[in-house]
Amino acid sequence: MASTSLPASAKEATTRVQRGRDLYAEHGDKITHEGRGVYTVPGCAGGAYRVDLAVFGGAESCSCPDHRHHREYSCKHLIAATIHRAKTTARRRRESEARRARRKQNQPMELTGGEKLTMDQIKNIGAHAVMDDGGAAAELARLVAN
């Protein structure tokens, strides 16, 4: 019967990834970005390690003893820092897109009479505003619907 178990090297890599995930789950809020892809990552037994994700070239490194002895694998600190960087980058991208959408939404729109209103101003007018002519009311309804 063929073996379905992972080779020792794959098991080692999988274990290290899981340990990195666990470290991030427990101490991710304590990981600090020092700049240029360098992070300070807390150790499980206290202390902290310097992690360089080599985002500007070179090789990844960590100051922990495990990384010094087993460079063929990423240590749990490298994995945790990588997760932290990915989540931080994704959060910043979402925030930037939300700000861009809010700015775009609040760009002035020109009404038929040449008056410019932002979406915030249009929404503040409200559904109960009295319009002088039906054309302006129809245009306001069209703008709010878009």
C-alpha cells in the first residue's frame, strides 16, 4: 500500500507555517514594523527577534536561533511577520480605496442651472425639499439614484 504521509521536509515546513500562524494569532498585535521590510517579532518565551523580509532584495533573515540553524526553512517569526505585512497592506489598500470612493462620491456635480452640488449636499436637501421646477427635481432624483 502506498504511503499518503508527507515527506519529512514537507511536514517540517507545514509545522513551521502553523507555528507562525499561531504566533501571529497570539502576538500579532505586538509585531512592529521598523521600516524597509524589517520587523520586530515577539518570541513565545519572551524577548523579541529582528526579522528582515527582504522586500528590497537579498535573503530573508531572522535573529532567532532556529533560523540560524535551519536556513532551509522559514522560521515561525518570518511567517508571522509575513502574515502581519500582508494583512497590514490589505487593510491599508481597503482604507485607501474607501477614501478614494468617498472623495469621488463627494465630487461636485453640475445641475441644469449651472449650480454645483456634492452628493453630501444633495443628500442633505432630503426628500421633502420643495423644488421650484420639476426639471430640477427630476435631475436631483437622477443624481441621487446614480
